[in-house]
Amino acid sequence: MVKLELSTASDSVNLSGVETDGVGFQALAGATGLGLPQLSVQWLEGAGDGAAYRGRRVLPRDIDIPMDIVGRDRAHLSELVTRLARVLATENGLTLTCVDSAGGRWSTPVAWTGGGEIDPGSGERDAQTTITLRASTPYFLAEVSQTVRIGGTSAAPFLSQLTAMPLAASQAIGSVQLTNDGDTLAYPVFQVYGPGDNFKAIGPNGETLHYTGAITSTGSITIDMGTGVVRDGSGANVYRYLATAPRFWSVPPGTSTISVSLLNTTTASRIVVSWRPRKWVVI
């Protein structure tokens, strides 16, 4: 059975605490909103029979979690209810985490939108309630990134993970396989450490992102395919160094082959590509 946690920057509420410790919080059967998300589907109806499918939009999740709150005594129960209220009242930074049967942790940002009614006279050491949350994104994001490192003294050299031979001593170019363990698109983040220039990343379907600038021996750039943000090691925006019509791309579920290249490299140059898989449902 999947386990649930609610957390903020300062506290984490384990919703399987009663099962493991005999006291605390326990999510009960009957939770809704944790399965496949709801869709808004567009259809075009013409003069003929039926309709043509025009696309879909995945909607935010509305999640209801019934729970039991069990204290050692009435005073401890009151402390637990107060703790839950403080966690839920967090306006920014509230996260719902699902822990799958293999121990994998998948999280989504949420906001408390209702529920929480408690009968103060219902019991001396336990109470039941249902809380309602809204997740702005329909995906559960893996807390641990998957990473491939290429080059540098602490990682494999360029050629050990690239299928093509170098064109010159100061040039690395070739193909890398990325495995997305999720069940929907993942967006890679490239960290490129100099020296080098003219970095290119070509996606599984041939989409090309070309960074035309130079990276010094002590410098780096970070390219986030999901947000479209390009920054150097100091945090400055260097988007202007992208070639005309940049194509930010994603990695589909399963194993995909991408191509990378970096010119004017040395043995210190390296590329680190990481991505966090996303799932529709965690079980």
C-alpha cells in the first residue's frame, strides 16, 4: 500500500504513523484524487456525424484524504490536531509525498482547500477527519534525479559514454542513452563545465538546442529544458547566447538516445545531465 506524507520546510507529518507507532496520523481507505487525473477534452463538431478530437488539457488534482488522528491521551490528541493545522495552513511550500512499495518517493506541491472538520467530543484519544487538497500539477515528481555524467576527472571520460569517435582532440561529440523511469515526459537539466564552447544538445526527435557562447575553465552553464532558463555559474541569465529558434525538448518514458557535443574541450571539461521522472499514479 502506498504511504502518504505531508510536509513543509519545518515539519513533516507521516500519514502512516498509527500503523507504525500506534499514535499519530493515519490515512484511511477511501482517499480520492490519487489516481489518473481529470481531463478537459476539446472536440470539433461539424455538419457530419460525430466529432473530431482536437486535444486535451490535464486538470489540477483535487485530493480528499480521510484520516484518523490518535494521541496517547486527550492532551496529546490536541497537540496533534494543532500540528496538523499548522502544516495545512502553510500557504507556500506544502508538499504531498507518496512512497511506493519499493520505497520510491514521489511528490507534488499542494494547497489546503477545505475539510478538516473535527468533532471535539468524539473521543478521548482519537478523532477522524477528511482534508481536501489541490495539486496545481497533475504529476508526481520523483524526489531523486536520474543522472548521467560525461567527462571530467571524477567521472567517465567523454568517449566511454559516447558512441561516436571524436572529430578532433579538442572536440567531443556522440550519443548518450537516457532512461526515463516515469510514465510521462521528463525534462532534462544540462550542467556544462568548461573549458569549452558551442555546446549542442539534440533531443530524441532531432530538436536542437545550441549554446553559442564560450565556457571558461572555471565556468559553467545550466540549461533547464523544462523552464527554458539558461544561467551561468554565477546565476546570471545567459539565454542570449542560444542560437536562433532554440528548441527545448523532453525525454519520453523508456530509453531514448540523445546527442551532445562540446568544442575546444580538455580533460577537465564535463557534462552532467539529470532529469526527474514524473508519474500519473503512484502505487
